[in-house]
Amino acid sequence: MVWIMAIMLFLTVLAAAFGLGTLAAATVLDRQIAGRVTVQIVEANEGARERGATAALAAIRQIPGVARAVPVDRGQLAALLRPWLGEDGADPDLPIPAMIDVQLKTGSATAVAQLSRAVRAIVPTARIDRHESWMSPVSNFMQLMIWLAAGLVLLMAGATAAVVILVGRAGLDTHRETIEVMHMLGSTDMQVARLFQRRIALDTLYGGITGTVLALATIALIGSQLSGLGSDLVSGIALTERDWVLLAGLPILFALLATVAARFAVIGALRQFL
């Protein structure tokens, strides 16, 4: 029983940590892309492109719903193009679109529409790209992973309750004669059930603590490996102090679940054959 519960809690804590880490990453992603918009001035003529970008930037900064608007340096754009174009990306004759990075106070459709009208009134060919539309598939995938992790935790809780019921019924069959003697001496079904639920709760707690400690050590090791990658993509996958407390409290929750399941299983079985 102890080792079964250790394995169950090990897997449960890993699934819960995966869900909490993905939730944290999704929250960071939503906060980063909320209201982020890129304005592109696509014009082959460099002079017309610069004039259009300057006028559009001035108009954008006059919009009340804009929190920040800065032009993107051409050197940064050339660096982004270098993996595909090589050193040709830094060619001054290459017509790279002028880009303006805009942070809106709210990412509502109304604010984006107001920005689009103001920019296209000056540069009709300007392109307005919302970061949210680019990252929505990633955000949807993260939400799917969060629900999957929650489903796994619930599935493991149900499996734990099923194991407890099987163990309780097996214990009753093993000690049937002893229980009959206890009944003849005046013991009630509730007193007998307390003996079983106490033993099962302790086994679940001890096994749960063992599995949780191993799982937390595994999570800490994985977290150190992720932090060493230095990637912005995985930088948001980090557990907070609240998450660690929730994970550490799972053995207690499962012990309570095992206690309740053992009580109902044992009392129900006693009423059937005793």
C-alpha cells in the first residue's frame, strides 16, 4: 500500500507541476502579448517610407489608448533577417519595411480599430499586426495542456480511491473471522471501520510523502535544466511559492481522500456480509 501510494503521488505531483508551470507560462504570455501591435510601413522608396513612418508614429502617439510607441531600429530588423538572408540582410539598398512597436492600454478590438484608422489615414498601405493573433495557437495549446494536467490529477485521485476500496475489501476478507469475534464482543461497524481507515490513511500519508519528495526533487532538477537553457520560450515556466505549497499539500489531501473512501468502502462491505 505504501509503495503504491508513493507511485501514485509521484505521478500526481508531476502532472500537477506540469499544469501549474504551463498555467504560469500562459499567464506570462498573455500579459506580454496583450495590446501589443506592430505597424509596418511597406514602401519601396526609402524617403517615402521614412516620411510615412515618422508621420504614422506621431499620429499613433496622439491616440489616448496608446501606452507606448517606438520605432524598431533597422539594425534589429537586419539581425532578424540575417539567418535567412545572411549578410545581405544588412544591405542598405534592401527595402526593409519600417516598423513601429505599439503597446495599447487595452487589447480590445475597438482600440485596435482606432489605431488602424489613424495610421491608414496617413499611410493607406500600412499593415497592422496583432501579436495576439500570431500567438493564439500557442495559447490554445497551453490551455489544452492545462486541462490535460487537471484531468490527469483527477484521474489519479479516482485511481487512488479505487485502490483504497480494493485494499479495504481485501482486508475485510483477510480478517473476517477476527471481525466476527469483535462484533460478538460488542464492537460496532464504525469502530471496525476506524481501524481500517486509520491504517489506510497512514499508509497513504507515508507513501504520499515519499512520492512527493521524489517528485519535488525531480521537478527542481528539471527546473534547473530549463533555467540553464536561457530561452525566452521556457523562461515563463516557473513555479511560484504558492505552487510549491500546493504540491507539498497533495499527500495530505490524498490521505483525507483515502480516509473517506476507506470509511465508505468498509462500512458498505460490513453491512453486506456481516
